Amino acid sequence: MKSAVILLPGLNRDRDMIAALTKIGGKAPQTVWQTDTEIPDVDLIVIPGGFSYGDYLRCGAIAARMPVMQALRKKAEAGVRVIGVCNGFQILLEAGLLPGALMRNTSLKFVCREVKLEVANNQSIFTRGYEQGQIIRCPVAHHDGNYFAESDVLKSIEDNGQVVFRYAEGTNPNGSMNDIAGITNAAGNVLGMMPHPENLIEQAHGGTDGRALFASALDRLAS
């Protein structure tokens, strides 16, 4: 499968994401700049983490209004798979491609540590490589990861199985409602998550718990 990584000023996890997609997919992703109005014909588009535009206004608010995001919206509406990690998740929310919002961590502090995640729905195209209820390790690094949604929206995403990852074993680092760490859109082809699976894909990282997410998204589970 072909993949692409969106590049925006201030993102700092693009090299990690490119390395993960290359190692697991067997082919380097294409890169797409913020002012590009078209995205190549690919199967997976990823927005990596960082601090796009210095996180001014709101995290992801400026990035969500860049020309490349209009092109990404068209791809997502056509069914192309999209992943947004950390700041990428914030950008997808600001662009209206996912429901809800991310607020300041309840501790009011930047959090950088490893957490535990429960696979809340392994029927997603992004989580097929995991077992239902499996507990995995994953690092986080964010200041605004506290997921919030109005009660009717929260009920809808819960009822529809759109919550795919939850913080587990008391490791919720930000106060997210229902321990939500990652959600999809209603169609299931857009995933946003705060933890960084690209930083736990090989033994040099200390483990491979994040690998199955990319293998699932890239249809590489059997290879």
C-alpha cells in the first residue's frame, strides 16, 4: 500500500513517522507540504505529532486551515485511510474530521511518559492486529490531550464503536472523558489518537506494541 505524510511547520515527529511507515510498509511514504492542494493517489495519509505553528490560537487550529487539509478532506470523504497522532489528532478535530475536542491536561502540565492502552475495538481497520481488550504500552507527549465531547456526541461515538483505544490501568495522563485515547470517524477510515505508536515499533525502542497499528492500516498483518 502507498502512504503519505503531511508536513507542517512545527511538526517534529515526521521523521519518526516516515521511519515507521517505511519499516512496516516496506516503502517510504511520499511527503506532502502544507501549501499543496493535491495529495497523491495513496491508501494511507498520516499527520504526525509536534507543535504545528507553535500551537498558537488552539492546538491544530492554524494547521487545520491550510490548503493541504482541504485535499485531505476530499481523500477522507472518498474513503482513504487517515491517521492523526497527537498534534495530528488535534488537527483532525479542528478540521471537523473527527468529533469532540482536546483540552488542556487536567494537571495543567506537559506529560511525557509511557502509558497503558486497552484496545477497545479490534474490528477497526487500524486495530485488526490486536486482540479485543488487549493491553499495550505506548508513549505519550502532550499538553492538550484531554478529550471532551458533549454528552450526545460521547454517547454516539461509544454506541458506534468509534472509541478504539482507552487509557488503561489508571494511566490516563490527561483526564480524558471515559479514558478515551483514540477514536475514529463514523465511517471508520479516519483515526485520531494522542499516544505515539510510531515510537514503539522495534526492539530498539524497547518494544513493538505500536507495530500492529501500522501493520493493520497498511494491510501488512500477514507479511
